[in-house]
Amino acid sequence: MVCQINTHAAYLDPILIRHRPSDLLQILILAQDHYGYIHSDAIDHISAALKLPRSKIEGVAGFYSFLHLQPPGAYRVLFSDNITDRMSGSVALMESMCSQLWVEPGKLSEDNLLSIDTTSCTGMCDQGPAMLVNGLAINRLTQDRANAICELIREQVPVSAWPAVFFSIEDNIQRRDILLDSHFQSGSSLAALLLRGTDETLQQIKASLLRGRGGAGFSSGAKWELCRQAAGDARFVVCNADEGEPGTFKDRVLLNNFADMVFEGMTLCARIIGAKKGFLYLRGEYRYLLNHLQAVLQRRRQQGLLGNDILGHADFNFDIDIHLGAGAYICGEESALIESLEGKRGTPRNRPPFPVTHGYLNMPTVVNNVETFAAASLIALNGGAWYAGIGTGASSGTKILSVSGDCDCPGIYEYPYGVTVAQVLDDCGARDTQAVQISGPSGVCIAPDEFGRRIAFEDIPTAGSFMVFDKTRDMFEVARNFVHFFKHESCGFCTPCRVGTSLLSNMMDKLANGYGSPYDFAEIEKLNALLQSTSHCGLGHSACNPVLETIAKFRPAYDTRLAHKDFVPSFDLDRALSQARQMTGRNDTGAHLERSQD
Amino acid sequence: MINTFTLDGMSIPFSEGQTIIQAAMAAGVYIPHLCFNPQFKPHGSCKLCTVKVNGRQSSSCTHQALSGMVVESNTTQINDERRMLLQMLFVEGNHFCPSCEKSGNCQLQATAYELHMMSPHFDQFFPDRAVDASHPEYLLDFNRCILCSLCVRASRDVDSKNVFALSGRGIKSRLIVNAKSGLLADTDFCGDDKAANVCPVGVILKKRIGFAVPIGQRSFDEQPISASPHPVMKEV
């Protein structure tokens, strides 16, 4: 027993000494990295060292999909379950791997060696089907690659010895504009800032009319100014790199190629608002970028662009820590992200107050998207008027789109705001397009008669996701996939979202199983109204959108599911016996009820 | 000059820092609620107390009262929504009122009566939740938990014990206790704790006193939950 506890102390103590109690999530991630899961004795040790109750630690660990309190197996295979992964065959590949390795989805194998499950979109939609193996991304899965992975697992080859080609990730930059084509020199924006002065640089950011790229579009200049004016002993800059909206992957490419621009944007912001500390909150799915980003930070420190006395100015001190997420889409919501940064469950806060006055540790905090900070670097360099002259009246500058789905050239496309959907479809080589889902499941689904609409805050605002569906796709299944996504990602704090997203999933499954009637339509509409009016945050507000939009625009996809004119219960006795059939290994006629065979 | 706002046409005075429900309670006006308890910091999770503030829905327990605001609460639309929220709470857990020791003293049940909830409406989830009977004096029946976190707040903020916490996420959210074994008996919970007496439903139950007060003579048998702005349940 004593020996057991010492086992955990040996790897936990070096972690604990480098962290504060508010870094609990980071501590848990590191502890799991070392031991494979968070052992009950490890929680005892962390609890004693940080003087945190065990219940709090378990509560935090239980919130994040990627943290395990029980052994999850030496190989943890997670298939990305975005609709684009499904369209490129992920379901069949997962079934094949499960049957080859004799494991049930979501369950630990009998020999405790592996588990195979699904996870929310891993941000590799332009090169799917994608998976994570022990947290590392593998893309472009084919039957051959899946077979090879099965063999590696069967032979118990450590993941670090798997072929490197499995882990190669492409940028797929298809269209460059001012940002992606900027040939940015690290330090150049900070030099411009120091030359121009802090106040004048803020004026330039305001004059640029830059708006947040996470989707909501709040004025960045106004946000920075509010934070600067807010009372507080300390201020913080947070870069939201929790890019979880299904179909979005532009932040992954920005961080891979333009990390300097992003960090420099954060440093500019720090100078303007008076922050000494910044955080990049990196989604767990992108942890393969961690070493690269740490190296960039280290180089910037050596170049005098981070740390103390930045560019020789004695009063310019700022540094950036990277915090990892652990599989929780809701942490992309800024107040949930701050909770997570503070080592808590990622539950969105009651707002107001907003993070600009009460953010990290209740101090004034700017939270901006990766792309926003990169754009800020450009503005500091080239001036606000230059930037405001690009795009449209209410949407200055450019927007980076993550294009995936049915097109010849999926990948990253940067356009000045105001580009039409038709133009993007043309450029990416989309044909016979039936629909485009813009800004992910919480965004809008548009039909061909709307392809003349524009990507801009005044028409279709977007965080960047642009998923294309051609005429062969079943829009009902698209909506059903999104609804399941929301159910999985609901934080569970408020009643309408916690229960409503499950009810909605069940109703969509009922329709898929052939038990739908117009009654269920009415129920879905009632649920939607309730979620929109009473949910705690945007997740609940938008959870019904995919269904309502597809009902409104792609009604035939639903009509084929309305097998009944009048209400039918979703309960089906024959389906309820499926567990018994599975347990007895039978699927013959005698194992079915007569009624369901006709 | 006294600050006031209007609630369903009534003028409600409030003092600086009060939320809508706090001011309404002080004025003797009932707004349905479950996770709110005037003794604790508002939480805003159950959403039963949703009202319309100047035409927009908001949780009245967390929404600061402001002079001149127009608040609607007792309207058909809002009560319809509250009824759906109650139905959600009923189907999410396992609630069998006729055999429940808290029947008649349960805020969930009483609020359902208040809002004329005639059936659970939605398909039941029938979750598999184990009962924790490990403690010599108390029983935890998680089947009835509505995740209001009042016991969490009471134990943390009043008892300074952290006996309870929420774990899991989404529909898998659940109440846990502060013990390696996961059992209440292995925590420092005791019957004098604030947390022992704060559950609005029937999760935290004292053993061996079941049905001491006969059904029919319990708090909400005598008067509806709306009769007092915040229900005070009989001590058992």
C-alpha cells in the first residue's frame, strides 16, 4: 500500500512542484500521461499536496472526455465522428477494426489491451477519416491503414514506433490572402507598436474595425479598451485555440505555420491592456502541436520578444503558457474556457460580468480567437485604415475558411469578407452541391437558392467551418449527427440543454428507426423553442438549429422518415430484445418477434 | 426614492445588488424555482425561475434587479416552458412519488402540482443509479437527484467540508461524495451539516424515521408551494 502511494508520488511530485492548485487540469493531464490513467491513489496524493478535496478533483476529471479514472487500455483508439468523417467511411472502418480486434465500441477489450470509441470532430476534416490513437492524430484512414493499425495493436507495438507516415498532417492551404501570404517577420509588429506607441496602436486596432473571428464578432478594439479600463490588480490575455466546432481546422494550420503571428498578437494585446501573463488554450486534439509551439515560445524568449524587458523596454514584461484541453467542446465558450484554465469543470459562467472585467482569477481578461490575434499583428504592422479598406463595411479584413466535404480541394481558404458561397464552392471544386453547413452545427445550413449569400457579419457570420454536401447526401443524417454531437458536448449544467439535447437525439433516432410521425415534428419544434429561450449558453441555444434548418430546407429527407400519420411510440419490443440476441449470439428468425419481420 | 421594477404588473421594490427573485421573495411574490435557495449564492442551473426581462428570457435568480425593468413571470408561455423543464427533470431521473418518503415535502413534486404537470410527457430515461446506504444514519438515493447542487454549495460554503460534488458531463452528470470508496460512510458527513437538510427532493434521507409524518399532513399537502415565496419544509 505504502509502496503504491510512493509509486504515484515519484511521478506526481515533479509535476506538482511546477504547478499551482489552479492548474489542476494540467496536473491531471500530465499525471495521466505518465501513468495511463488517473489512479485513485494519485488523486489522494494530489489532494493532499494541493489541499483540494478529492471530490473536486474527481469532479474535474469526470468532466473531460480524455481523462480516465479507470484503466482505458494500452491503446485508446478514438474515431473522429464528424459528419465529414462519416461521409468518407469512418463508420465501416470502425466496425472493421472492432471486429478484427474483438472489441465492442466504447468498451475495454477483455484482455484490457485496447478500447475503440468515437470522439467529436478532431479538426482533420480535409483529410479524414481521422482518429486519435493515445491522443495522437492519424488521418486519411483507409481499409489498408486500419488493417495495419490492427496488426500493430495485436503485436503490441508501441505507438511511438508506428510508421511516421500515419501521423503526417497536411496544411492544405488552397487560397492565400493578406494573412496567409504576409511573410511575417517575428518581432516586426512589436517594433511597430513601440514606434507608434501603445495608445496609438490601440487606436489603429479600433480603426481597423477588426471583429472577433470566433464567430460572435465583438469589436476587438473595444474589447481591448474595456479590459484596459477595467479595475484589477492583474490582467490576462487568453488565446482561444480550443477549436472544437465540427468542420473547423484553420487554427490548427495557423498555429502550425503562423504561430509567431499569433503569439505576437497576444503580446501586442498584453502591452495595450497591461497584462504580464498570457495563456494559449490548446484543444487536446491538437496536442501534437505542443512541442512545436513550446519551441516557438522558447525562441521568442531568446529573441527578446517574450519574457522580461521585451525589445529592451524595461516596463514591457509578458510571457505565455500553453494550457491543454482534454476533450470538451464547451471550453471553446470563453467563460467555460476560463473556468477550465482555472482547473475547474468547463461550465459557462453566468454573464454578466464578462471576462473583460471578471475573467481569469476574476481579473480583467481578453479572450480572442487564434485568427483574431494573427490579424492584430498585421494591423499593428500595416495600420488600421489599410485593414478597414479590405472586406465589407461591417466586416473588415479577411476570413479563413476550413472547407471540407464533397469537393475536389478541401483545405484552408482565405478570402476578403464578402465572398459569396458560390465563389467558395467554385474555387474548391464542389459539384452538384445540395447544401453547405456554415460555421458548424451551431451555424446555418444553406440550400442552393442561397448560394449568392456572402460570408460576412452582416450576412452569414462564421467561425470558419464550411462543410459541403452534394446531392447524394442525406441531410437528415447530417442533422442527426450534429444533434448527437450536441448531446455529447452539453456540459450538463442547465436542465434544458442537459436533458433537451438527449431528448432531441432520441427523437432523431426514433425517426431514423422508422417510427416518426408529424407529432414528432411538433415535439422537436417545442423543444427548440424551450432550448432557445431557457438554456444557459449558446450551446443549448443552437442545439436545435441543425434540425430546424434541415426541416425547413430539406423537408423531403424527413418525409421519407415519416412512416406513420399518427403518433407511434419509439419503444419497439423486438429492438428491445437485441441485447438478449447479442448475449446469446443469435439472430435467426426464432430470435425475433414475428411482428417486426413483415 | 425607492428602486422598483414591475413584475407581472406589480411594483416590486429592491435594494442594490438584489436579483429579481430575491426582490420578489422579499415582496412576498413566488417565482417557481428549485436550485435557488435564499441562503446560498444563486446558481442559475435549473432554469425553473426563468422570467422575461424587458421581453427577453433570463434566470431571475441570477439576473440583477434594475430600476424600471419590466418582468413577466406568471404567463401562459413561461409556465408552459417551466412545465416542460419539470417534465425533463422527471424523466431524467427515477421519480416514483407514491412510494417516496419525501412525497408531500418535495419541491419538485410540489412545483409540478403548482404548474399543473399532469404527466411526464417525454419518454423516461430510466437511468441506472445505485443507492448509497453505507452511512449509519443517512441514505443517498441518487435516483431522485436533479443536480441542483444545493448540497454541494451547502457542504462547501457553510459546512466547509466538500462532502458533495458534481462529476461527469452532460446527461452523464452525477452527484459524487468525497471518499475514495465513493461511499457516504467514508466521508465526514454528519446529520448536523447544512448539507444534510438542504435537498429539495429526496436524495439525502435520514434513516429510520420514514413516514413519521403521514402523507396528507406534509408541508405541501397543507398548502401549495406558491403559498410562501420560498417554501419552508417541516422538520422531520
